[in-house]
Amino acid sequence: MKKLLFAGIFGTALLATSCSGVKNAQTAQTQRSEFLKMKGDWQIVSIDYDKNFKIKPFDDGLDAQCFVGSHWRLIPNNWTGAYTINGGGTCGTGFTQPIKLNVVSGNTFEFKKIADGTKAKQNTAGYSLTLINQSTDQFSLEQNIPFNGENVRVVYNFERAGMK
């Protein structure tokens, strides 16, 4: 009788675990398919934030307006990409920054910069933004930057620049 009871409990637990695993796998696949839609070339067309603050995104030392017009290549099938700052004026000479991407919980877009000669796993610091307003040809990333006990909301608005 004890063996039968144990087998019943074990079977129920196994079934519950396997169903949970299937649901998690389906959710992960749906999230991945949504992120795969972001594959290609994008351009930041505007950045929305409280203009009373001086924003310097992603620790590049540049004013937020230097990122307007920047080109972003996202390659989600191998979770890599790069962004290119055009330069000119107060934005310097321009540069390209390789990045490693990740999407967590469906709408959290994470990336970290990859320096020349280093591997992604050697860099543990990065940026976490929320994916909002996604469609085929545009999306926005929202970042909340802590300042004096409050958050400054910054929204980067992207439009598709082409597919490659």
C-alpha cells in the first residue's frame, strides 16, 4: 500500500513538473520569436526624457542627442549586435560598439558592451531596458535611471532601417 501511495504521489509530482516545463518552454519560445522580429538594422529616431536632466546613455560620455540617428544592428539568432554613433559636432568622431544581447521575461532587453579582445562572459556589467511598443517596423526601449532617490524615465524610439 505504501509503495502504491508513493508511486501515486511521485507520478503526480512528475506530471506537474513536466507540464510546468512545457509551459515554460512554450513561453520562452514565444518570447524568442517576438525578439527574432527585431533582427536587422535599426535607427534611433528620437529619445524622450525630462530635458531638465543631462542624460549620457550607456556610459559612452556622450549627450543623449548624439544617439539620435545612431545605427543599431541586432542579430538575435546568436545574441550579438553593435551600435554605431555617427559623430560630428559635440558627438566626437563616431565609433562602433559591439554588444551581446539577451531578452529576459519577454520584455526585458539586456545588453552589455564587448571590448576588443575580450569575451562576453568576461564582462558582467550591462544595461537592462524594457521593450515597449513593438511592431514590425518600430519599437521603443525604456530605461529608468536612478537620480536623487527618484527615477528618470528615458525612452529610446527605434525605426527599422533595413534587413540584411
